[in-house]
Amino acid sequence: MSTFVIQPGERLAGRYRLDERVHDSGGAALWKATDETLARRVAIWTLTDAFGRTQDVVRSARAASRVADSRLTQVFDADDSGPVAYVVEEWVTGQSLHDLLTSEGPLGHEHAVGLVAEAAEAIAAAHAAGIFHLCLTPDKLFWSAGGAVKITGLSVDAAINGQPAGADPAVVDTVGLGRLLYAALTAQWPGNDPVGLPSAPIHEGHPAEPRHLRAGIPPQLNEVVCRSALQVSPTPARPVLRSVQEFASELTGMPRRIPLPSTPALGPAPSTAPDPGGSAAHGRAATPSPRTRSRSAPASERRGPAWRVVALGSGALVVVLAVVVGAWMLGRSWGVPDVESAGAESDPGDGAADSESEEDPDDEDLELLTPAGADSFDPEGDGDEHSDRAGEAIDGDNSTGWSTQGYTSAQFGNLKSGVGLLVDMGADVEVSELDLHLGDGGTDLEVRVGDEVDLGALSPVHSETGVSGELPVTLSEPAEGQYVLIWLTELPSDGSDYRATIHNVELRGNV
């Protein structure tokens, strides 16, 4: 390795461009960087000769890369064979627990449980693979702008900072999760390490229990914090938790909510969410765009206002048709001649009206089709194009949506021919019409329908170029299949990158 000073703009391995230094300490520097080969933002640790644990960090990064849980930041690359040793990780955009607590105060207990329980389940998956975090602090737990819980620094951060000597790693992570839950409930930190939060007051030689700092915390939840974060005065009635699996199991069944509200409050949480805003990575403040979705909400509620408008409109249409049919039947009973029996005496204009009335029944036969689910479709990339947000494109709410990743050009940085949103109908349906609600800019797209999740097996049935906003689509012929793919072939610019957004997809046809 070399001792030269690394500057912004330099490239590692011919593909990673270092854009901005985020943190620098003792020869280990964290960078906001760009993977120019895959046209995506990444986080990179660079390690110089002044850093004494390079091999430990690279070894830890390679081990962490084997844990497959989307809530843990991915490790993409790690190398210590060149002039500069480095580790390449997923760049996380969103708000850390530290950001949330310093800007908004303690979380409601259901949101605290939701956030930390997700983290516990992810860490438990890592422990099952023999990998430990060992450095769980509020700036490592994120609510991402993509609408998901993210934990940064699995194994790597501890190797950079120095792992605790002689400690049981399972207990270290259990205590860490308990402290995160303590902080989420009180906005105070029960440990001695500086994390940017006020220290919890000491009561009888140890940090005060959460219930002594805030009223309304359920006793069962308070007990979980005491048995994990505090690990003091164990009794048969209050045994300490010494594994993450035990900790996660204790939270199972407790009321939980994610995502987080804009203004957390103890007890039931409001349904509002913060407005979309800035971004940050690895512990820097930002305003994410989470969407509040209760896990137990019925499908009609998840579809939101747009679904209710459709339902009301359908009901009104049924009433109008009933009145028209009733009037026509009454007219027949009074002897009013119909158009067919009037022959040459009929008004020539009635023929046009008759043609329109003959077309209406076909339109009335179309049903609003309910998808079984949605996913991103990225057959030429890494297979995941913000799949955690795909469901927001079929929830009936135009304020939510699914977006592609950001690329360096409208043609996906010349890395692929397209990406898409795959809507699974659950069974074969006949699709006749679509209403697409797209983001700003001009997007080129195709609509494809078929029975297999394969680009070649999904037949193109419609295409558009340079479209945005509300886009009604009527297919020339009904298309049959289980899957409907909105295949994007050119992206609009958002000012810094190229990306497309689909806010909502409605399908009409016949089951």
C-alpha cells in the first residue's frame, strides 16, 4: 500500500470514482463514491498504511458479503492487493435513528418496536451465518428513503473501530439492540460510548429504566429493554437476554408499526409521513419519503383514495344504468315504438345513437382487476431495482410509487436495454385497458403481457414514447396472461441522474 493522500476524483480498480470524503480517522476514510461500471452510488472505505487493521477489515467485509438479508447493507467489493486497500458497500439514503431522535424526539412505542424488531431479525440472520455486528449505535440503524429498515456496517465497522476484547459477540449485539430500543423510546443512550445522544440518568448504579423516563411504556416492553440493554440484577423472574434470537422472540407479538411518522408520539401513531427530501448515507441527516402502511390493513384501505373514487364511480354508474333501463321498460309498456320497429319513419340520427348504445355493454363488462402483487424486473442487471417499493405502484395512491435506480444516461448508462415493473395478477386474466400514472419527464415504455417471468415470453401489446403524468392505455386487442410488465426503455432526467417513476397502475379487463 502507499501512504499518498487520496483526493476526490481518483478512481479505484478503474471503476470506483471517489466523489466526497464523509469521514476520516486514523488512516481509514469513508467516501461517497460512484461505481461507474454499474452507474450507481456506493460507499467506499479506503485504508492507508497509517491504518493498522487492514486485513481484519477486508476479511470482515468478505464475511459480511455472504449474509443475504436486504436489511443489511451489501458489501460489493473488498481488496487489499493494490496500492490502496478498500471496501465497497451499498450507499444508504435516508434517516438514521440518531437523526430521527435528535430532530423529532422519542418514537412512539409501536414505531420503536417496529424499527428495532426489523433490525433484530436481520442481525439474527447474520448470527446464524456466524457473522456479528459488534458496533450497533443509533447512527447505524436507518429508515431508508426507499422505505425499508437498513443496518450499516455489519462486521466492518467493528473491525475499523476495534472489536471489544474478550466479549461474547452474541451478547454484545443483544445489548446493542436493547440499547437501540432504549434510545428509540427515550431519546437517551444507556451506554458509556459517545453516540451524540444525551446519556441516560443513573439510578441505583445503572441507567434508569425507560418507564422512569417516560410514562406510557408498556411493562412488557420495559422488561425487554431492562433484560437486554441493562443486563443487571438478573433474577428468575427477570433473566437477562443473551442472544439476538431471544431478543427478537420477546418482541414477537408486540404491536409494531413501520414506517416512522413525521412527528413520533408515544402510543398510537398518526398516519402522516414526512415529505420527500434530501439524502444522506452512513449516519448523515436526511428526510426520507416513507409511506405508512399497517401490516394488518385490509386491501380496500391499502388501495387508498383512488380506489374509493373508483368504487363510488362504479356505484353511481350502476344506479344510472338502473334508472335508464327502468325508464326504457316503462316506455315499452306504454307502447312507445323502439328504433328497430320504426323502420323508415325513424330519425336517421337514431342509427348513430344505436351504434353507441351497442358499444356501451362491452365497456360495462370490463372489471377493475386486482393484482396479487408487484416486483421490479431487472433481467439484465443485479435482479433488484428497488423491489421493496414495487407494491407502492399498485396501492391506488398516486402520492406513492416505484422508481428505477439512478443512471448516468437515459439509456441506463449503456448497461442494459431496460428495466420494468412486473405486476402479478395471481392467475390468467384478460387485460383490455390500463391507467398509468407516471412521474415527470419523458419516459419510453412498452406494455408486455404473458404467463412467464421472462422478457422473451412476455409479448409486447402497446408502446409509448416520451410520456409522463396520467396515461390511459386501451389495447387494440385484449391480452391474456398472469403477468403485466411495464417495460421502460428510456429514462427521463431528474436533474442529476436519469430515473423513471410509476406512481400507480390500474388494470381493467376480465377474469
